[in-house]
Amino acid sequence: MKIKLLAIGKTDNKYLISLIDSYQNRLKHYINFELEIIPDIKNIKNLTEVQQKEKEGALIIKKLLPTDVLILLDEKGKEMRSIEFSKYLQKKMNSGIKQLVFVIGGPYGFSDIIYKKSQGKISLSKMTFSHQMIRLFVVEQIYRALTILKNEPYHHE
């Protein structure tokens, strides 16, 4: 199975970029992982929130394959502890899917089309984080989950 993380807009903080890169490199030893950035939409000040979400949704759909399993990182999603998330990933790996795609939406979330197309929602916290920081948290949690599955000493309970 391959895991892809889609995110809207670039990360401009060099420290976050460095940390994200570090976890991406670590993930290479466990799974085929890709972080793909969808460029910010231009002229957003002329768009309503709904229009912006619809434009971002269309860009997300263009990045998906018909066989992809789409999971949204959404504040209304299911919260899991790291061990639960590792079991969740194991279940997905065992199910025979080719690519699991996690998506971090834009500042207003997702369009209705994306919600309908998704096969699940996960919340990382009840708190709100910047979209740039969420990328780091997701990559780290995927790494943590895979080390848990391999019984490696990264995670402590």
C-alpha cells in the first residue's frame, strides 16, 4: 500500500519544512509515502468561502485515482490515540487497497463533493492548528503508527 498526503498551499516555515522532510525520510524505511502540495488558489479575495472550497475540491479530485481511499483530516472526524491509529493503518494495509490518501483542506475545510467522496474523517485534536503544522503532525503520526506496528521503541505508553 502507498500512503499519500495531499495538502493545499505551500509551507513557508523552513523549520517545519525541515522537520517534515526528516519524517518523510524516516517513512521510506516502512512504506511508500508521498506528500503532494496543491498550490494555493489565486485571487481568493474575490471568492466566497463556498467558492474557495469548491475550487480546492476540484483540485483535490484531479489528484485522485479511482481506486484511492480518501480520508479527510477534519475537525469533525474521529479522534484516535496513536495505538488506535496504528491499528487503523494496519487494517487499511490488510484490506488490499493500493493507495490511502489523507487530505488536509484549505482554511475553510472541504466542499460537499469532497465530503461525499471521502471514505472517512480523522481529527487530530479538538484544538485548531495551522495547516502548515498539521502536515508535520500527520507525517509524524504515520511514522509513529508504523513504528508501533513494528514494535520499535519510538512510542512509549
